[in-house]
Amino acid sequence: MTDVAERKQDRIARRQVDKFDARRTELAVATLHTLAELGYARTSLREIAQNSEFSHGVLHYYFADKRDLITEAVRQYEVVCVTRYDEVVAGATSSEQLRDGFVAMFFDTLTEDATLHRLWYDLRNQSLFDESFRADVLEIDGHREAMVWRVISRYAELRGGEPAGSPAVAYVTLDGVFQRALLHHLAGDAGAVARLRDELPAVMDLLVTDAG
């Protein structure tokens, strides 16, 4: 086989892989809300197919099992999530503006995308028991940690100070508030959610050491 023919075959093979990956992404995004409604334990590829426009055969062709589909769906959702606060960070000219913008978006996404966030926590909890999830969960968690760190680093900078702890500490602190608020939101306890919203600015302050 000539070099030209080999290169042509390589290009064809790459295009086929790209098309396959693109279709996986499309299917994962399209079934995301179904997955979020059903959750991990109640979901199978057949049940997802019954609750979506896609056949079981199509889903099974592109995904090995429900773990594969759920992981890909959450990964695609996180692509959007991990840049959610970047506009707030980039546009803030004062620490108060950044804090208020972050708090508003923090609780807006909690209420607007509650089932999708629930799916993420479901997947993360499953990774404690199912080792096959862990690498993907840790990768996604790392992106979420970096997102939070961008917020806290900029908040500290605007206050003329420094972050008080590590990226991991900042992340688990704010993620803990978010998960608790999500639980109360799903339980219909608006008062508890409102109290957490009122307390979040003070939590952010705990993560920053002021100059001097």
C-alpha cells in the first residue's frame, strides 16, 4: 500500500471515529433529562429508550451499558457547568459584585437544574461502591474544583487578599453548601434554602484572608 493510500485510510478511520464520538455525545445530551428523572438505580438502557425517542438498539450500539451512558451524559453536562461562573468572574470589578453575582447564579442553577445536579451527586455516590466510575468522577470533580478556585481566587484578589486554604478545601466547602441546599430544595423546604443563601456570602469570606 502506498503512503498516499495509507494516509487516505487513516483520514477515513478518523472521520468514522469522530462521527461515532459525535453521535455518542448527541445521544448522551438528548437522554440527559430522562437520566436525571430516573436516577442511577432505577435506570437501564431499555428504560431510557422507553422514555426517549431512541431505540434500545441504538443506545446499546453506542454505549456498552447504563454506566457508560450516564457517565458520558454527566460529562457533557459538566462541560457547561464548569464554565458557568466564568462570565461572573470576568465581568466583576469589585468583590461585592463578584460575590453577589456568584451567590445569585449558585442558587439559580440549584433551582433551575435540580434534577441534573441530583444526577451528578447520584453518580458520585455510586463511585464509592463501583470502582468503574471513580476515574471519571474524579476527573469531573477536578474540573468542578478548578471552577470554584477561579471564583475564590478572583474574589480574594478583588479584596486585596489571598485564598485562606487550598483549592480542595474551597471546593468541598462550597460544594457542601450546594448539596445541602439541593436536598432542602428537593424536599420543598424553601426556608432552609433561603437561610443557606443568606449565609453563603459569609462562607465565601471564610475562604479568603484579607491583606494585613
